[in-house]
Amino acid sequence: MPTHRWQKSSYCQEGEACVHISVSPDSVHITDRSDPPQVILTTSHTAFRALLSYARSATTAA
């Protein structure tokens, strides 16, 4: 199992409702907890950039 260096979202509030990401050369890993991660979603860098772009545009449109 690969070792991930998890980074907590800068938008995280207090408590457990946080998103953590870990970046590898060919993918981005996303989980809701870093210690220990329960479920890890793995996606491409391109798909992750598209997700961030959509989230930013949806936030500014609201």
C-alpha cells in the first residue's frame, strides 16, 4: 500500500468534516480523513483540476 502525504483543505472547519488530498506524479488521492484514511478516491490531475474549477465557479455564482 502506498504511503500518502495528506494535506488538509484550507477550507476545513473545526471537527471531522474535512477533505484531505495527497498528490502523486500520476494521480490525486482524496479522502475525508487522513489518520487512518477509510476510503480513498483516486483521480487524474486533469479531472481534479476540472473539479476544482467547477467548485470555484459554483461558489462565485451562488
